[in-house]
Amino acid sequence: MASYRGRFWGLVVVIGVAAGLGGAALMELLKAVEHLAWSFHSGTFLDAVKAVSPARIVIVLLIAGVVAGIGALVLKRVHGFGGREISEALWLYDGHLAFWPSIARGVLSIVVVALGASLGREAAPQLAGAAVAGGLSEWLGIPRWQRRLLIACGAGAGMAAVYNVPLGGALFALEVLLGTVTLPLALPALVTSAIATAVAWIALPNAPTYRVPTYSVTTAQFIWAAIVGPLAGLAAVAWVHLIARVHMLRPVGRWRVIAPIVVLTCLGVVAIAYPELLGNGMDTVQLAITGQLAVGLTAALLFLKPLATAGCLGSGTPGGLFTPTLMFGVLFGGLLGHAWSVVWPSAPDGSYALIGGAAILAASMQAPLAAVVLILELAHYTDTLIVPMLLSVAGAIVVTRLFGAPSIYSARLEEAASGAESATDLGDNCGGASVAAKGRVGRERLPGHSERDDFA
């Protein structure tokens, strides 16, 4: 059983407070940029985008490309690299996460997402929480295994703060970033996320991200969930492979500046017809889970949103994947649910969207517990669907395991692993991405040996 000293718990509190304050500050920055770029003062981001002229959409996305490209170049020249992903720091660099490059990358991420890049906004608060945890841990000489734990807790706390998901943020830190859920690890993760969420309430609303009605459960949903779960698993495998592929194709040299400009400008042109492609997709998720998206638009976005997100990521634009993945899932579930309702009309399309969203999110993250809890916390009153939701999640996870698919987070490590100087025994230490043991970044697994005694 791991024993934590007072200094460790002091760090947990400080990281939680910092993650909460940092998350709130980043959301204020997001709002400020959105208001400036889109004259967004009331309503939703999607409403604001629809209200502006086509020329303004293209110009704002062009600016986003310039900001992303020049920002990446400045980070490279000033700090020698563009900032690391949290998963890279945990699994390839012994928990070393440079403070200022991470903060700068997070700020750059939140700005380009506010300007319309088709990426998630969670990357910025996660980086902020993780950077504080990494910086303080190294400054105080915290042991490596505790440093890695605190970085994961800081990232989960940042996510918990901005989405008001304290339990989901803790499980994200454990199941997604560390690859294992045990009581000694859970306690710091829960405390950090709880503190960050409570602190963020100073500036952010204590309310669910999505508002949905209470859906009743029908026999049709059970049968649909059993059928669609494996299909969602196949869709998640394709999504993860797409993310891994475009991540390996990220530009270098002068293309580091040119690629974001070209990709984001093209996104702006397409967004004239499909403004739902801009931003992380939160407003579209809200429409889908309440059954307010037309079938034709759902089908078009199901095809276009993954391409838009993959294009932004492949251009080197920093950002997250959580909400774009959830959007992909609810569009998938909503479209198949509508088709099912034609045959068996007994449940609203929004209920199918929620079930499908949970399945693809769980399979893409390789984290069934975290995905289900996040759905429950993000959209209150969805617990009535918990049984068909779990059924679809189980089917999706089984399929991704059969295909040996990694998560959307570890899939992006393979390229970085080839250049990491410290990819030694991390794969055997605490689950997650097995680098040295398997010779590649692969499926997450439970702790094997080595530092397991410290973690457990």
C-alpha cells in the first residue's frame, strides 16, 4: 500500500486549487476570444457563427491558421520543441513536463479553438493542471512515480474544473492517463478533481454541460444497444487509426506554419455550409442528444466532423479530442437510432444518440468506466439509460480489444516513442502504453511489476 507523506497531500491541494483557477481563467480567455471573433455576446457559439457573414467565417479561420502556425514556430524556436502531450510526458519522458512550454501550448490551444478550430477545448486546462503538477513535483524533488501520478491528477483536475465533472476527471486521470484504477491512486485523483471543481465554481457555473430530458427505457433500446455496440467499436477503431495516422503526418520545417493556414482556411470555406464543424462541437452534441438535428445534417456531419478534426490535428494545430469524439459518437448513435426508429418506433432519437456517444467515447479512450461516468456527469438525468448504455459500451470495448486498438491518446505516442531518450521500462510500471516491453505503444494493461508496489 502506497504511503503518502504530508508534503504529497499538500501538493494535491495546491494542484487542485491551481487547476481550478487555471481552468476558470482559460474559459474566460475562450469567451473573450469568441466574443471578439464572432460578436458572441449571448446564445450559443453555434448561433453566433451562423449569424456572421460567410466572409467573416473564412477570415476568422484564416486568422486561426496564422495564429496556430506562428505559435507553433515560436514555441519551437523559444523552447526547442512545441510542448509535449501529457501522455508523452507520462510514458516516454519519466514524467518530465516543462512548465512554460505547456502553459504556452495550452493558451495557444484555447485561442485557436475559440477561433473555430475543430478540436477539443479540454487540452488547455489539462495541460495547465499537469504543468503545475510537474513543475512543483520536480522543484520539490518528488519521486518519479509520485510525480507521474500528480501530473495525471493535475490533468484530470483541469478537465474536471471546466466541465464540472469531478468524478469523471478523476477517472480520466486513472483509467485513461495511467491505465489503472486502484484505491491508493484513486484517493489523490478524487481529492484533486474535487478541489479543482469547487474552486472553478467561483467563475464557472455549477451546472451540467448538457441538458437533456429524462428518457425512459424500452425493449427496442436494449436490442439496438446490443447490435450497435460492436458497430460502434468498429467505428472507434477507424477513428483511432485516423488520429494516429494524421499525427504521424504532422508538418515540419516551414510547413509547420503553412499547413495550419491552409487547413483552417479550407475548414472556414466548408463551414459556410456546415457551421457545426467549427469549435469543439458542444452545441451540436446538445442538439443531437435532444433529437433536434435533421437526419440529412446528421449524416453529413458524421462524415465531415472526423475529417475536420483530423485535418486540424494533422496540420499541427494544438487541441483536444474529447468533445469531437463525443460528437462523432452521438452523431453515429443518432443516425443509426433514427433508422432503427423507422423499424421500431418506441424511443426518441436523442436517447440513441446518448447511448452511441457513450459507446464510441469508451472505445476510443479505452476507458469504459471514465466514459460512462463522464456522460452521466455531463448530461444529468441520463441514468435511466445506464443499462443499455453499459451494454453498448461493453460490445464496443470487446471489438476494439479484438482488433488490438489503442486509445486516441496512446495511439499518438508511437512516433514520439522512436525519439524518446527515456523510454525504458515505463510499459511495465503502471499500465497504459507499453513502450519498451512490446517495442511499440500498444494497448493499455494493468500494472505488471517494478513500480507497482509503489502505486498499489
